[in-house]
Amino acid sequence: MPELNIKLKNPNAEDGHAVHALVERCKPLDPNSMYCNLLQSSHFADTAVAAELEDELVGFVSGYRIPQRPKTLFVWQVAVGANARGQGLAGRMLRAILTRPGNEDIQAIETTITPDNKASWALFESLARKLDCQIDSEVMFDKHKHFNGEHETEMLVKLGPFDSRKLK
């Protein structure tokens, strides 16, 4: 597949609607409200990234610094549209957040992944290798205890500690 000319940028509120539509197309991601996507694209723009291909949003990573542990980035969602898959875009977007001015002090990443989401496991395992750091997991939200059997168990995946300068 030829490499696509995908541009990464800080998102803004005007991207919120496109983010909402992208997540809707990226099954099995859980869609959020459009209002949530507007907040992710504006309030959390410093810990999010949007990917555009010819003015179309084809990728989005949302995250935030955990208030109790501000040097830890929680990656909320990673979405890559079908027309941009196979380009290493998800990893590129995560690295863009970590190397962005103002994020140099991030030393750990946390996210949740269902046990059967092979693509997400591969993404974060690859990132841990690039950052030369440990990766661990444990149950965060149990299928029965927290989701009343309506959603698969979400594993808390932890990467770190690391020095993001290794990515430059």
C-alpha cells in the first residue's frame, strides 16, 4: 500500500463533529456523545491528536492527564478510519502526543483494552518496545461487576516509566 500524506494536528472544537462520525465508523469502539467529542477536541486538545487526509479526518486519539497522577497520560480512545489503516497511523498519533511541546514530562501511559482487541494490544506492546519500558495489565472494569454483563471486561494497561525523548 502506498504511503498516504496524512497530516497530524492539534484538534479544535470544529473537529468534534468529524471525530464523532469517525468513532461511529470505527467499530467496535464505544461511541461517546457528540458533546463529549467536542470537549475532547477543545478542552483536551493538548493530549489529543487529529489526523487528516485531504481535509478528511481519518484518525483521532483522545487522552488526558490523570488528575491524581499528572505525569500519566490516559489514552481514552484511538480511532483510525478504514481508508488510513495499514499506515502505522495509530502509533504515529500516540508518539505525536508524547513528543509535543508541553508533554515532555509524561512518564507513563494508561489505557483500557478488552482482552480480544488484538490491534490495540499490538499497538501498545509496540509502543512499550519503542519506549523501552515495561507493560503490565490488570482488570479495571469487570464484565459482570461493573458492566452487568453488557460489555466485555476492560483491562487496565500500564506502560512506563519512560522518557519520551527516546521517540525523537
